[in-house]
Amino acid sequence: MKLQIIGTGGMWHKEASASYLIDDHILIDMPNGSCKNLYTQGVNVEKIDNILITHFHGDHFFDIPFYLLKKSKEDELDVNVYCTKPGKKKIETLFKLGFPNASKKVLKRLNLNYNFSANFTIGDYEVSRIKVSHGDFKPAYGYIFKSKDLTVGITGDTSYCDSVEHMASICDYLICDCSLILGNESHMGIDDIKKLATKYPDHKFVTSHMFEKTIKEAKKLKIKNIIVPNDGDYILKGV
Ligand SMILES: [Zn+2]
Ligand SMILES: [Zn+2]
């Protein structure tokens, strides 16, 4: 697996909003600023044909219209979006709002499919969607990617909950919401990630969705199984 951290941040600082790319073609979340960020990092957007959305806060899906418009002008027209049924409606509304005249033509040209299942496969990966606890916002999900020899999880926005505990227990690498220094009912904090890292010493925990003060504090950590990445870093480089 090739796993690239496209963005490590929340809003209102220079780090890009949280988003992750697997094997150059599977993107988890497409937040505000995502397309510019992918472009800046030299990612070939035409290759991206699978978009998994963790939940429908703006900082996780607002750039989808720009992506759909761009894809419709390329040769590779397959787009698979994994989300909820109400989520599909939100994407359609957003797209029409952004590009009212182009939306019909774009949707006709693209081979756009929505998948609402909790379990599905993408290439060699068995993927499962798992409900997490993100304050009052429902539903919010994490994802687990299983291949023959590796399990990788993404918590999405969440507080410390049973689902996170489950993901931490089975994932070799877990990309974690680490927005805060001390976690609350909406987001995890450095305190939660430290707990997980101690409990599962053989598993690696990657911090993400960090707010400005959190990044500064997280960078001071010297814990061997906690990775504090920068935007664009590769956590796994594949074969
Ligand atoms: Zn959120
Ligand atoms: Zn968020």
C-alpha cells in the first residue's frame, strides 16, 4: 500500500484540511482547498477514481464540485463515491450550486457511481465503514482497509469511543483525529492518542485534523509509535 497524507489540519492555519490518498487513486475526504492542495503536491487527479467520505461537514467534502468538473474533461471518467444516501443529495446540491450550467453535461459525461454499502472492495482491499462518535453530528464514519498483510484505518472526525478502540486493536496503522490537546465529545486529543499508543505498542498511530496549538504540542512528542506527519508525507510507500 502507498499511503499519503494530503492534509493534516483543521481550519484556520497553514496546514491543509485532513485528507488521505491510497495508491494514488483512492481519496478519503475531499475537503475545502483539496483540489488546489492535490495540484500543488503534484498528484494526478485524473487517476483518482474512488472518493470515500467520512461525514458531511464542509471541511470533508466541499471540493467535490471542482473535482467532478475536472474529471469530466479527462479521458478516465470513472468516479465511485462511497457515502450515505443523504450525502449523495448534498453532493448533488453543492455541485449545482457551484456550476449550475455545467452540472447536467458533467454528470452525463462522467461514469459516476454512488455506493452506500458499509462493506465493499476496492481492488485488493476489503473496506469497511464503521460508525464513530462525532459530538451531535450524525452519522460520522471511519474506514478500515484490509489487504493480505496490512490493515490500515482512518478514524475520521471522532471522540474516543468503542469504534476507535476497535480500530486501534486491529489496525497496523491508524490515522487519528487528533484535533485537540485534550479530547472532548467531538474530537480526540493528544491525550487519547497517547492512551492508544500505550495500549497497542505494536500499532502505529498517525495524528491528523490537528488544530494549530495541537500541531505544536504533537511535534514535541517522542513516542515511537506515534507519527506526526506534515502535509504530503508518505506513511507507507508501497512496493
Ligand atoms: Zn466534522
Ligand atoms: Zn473536520
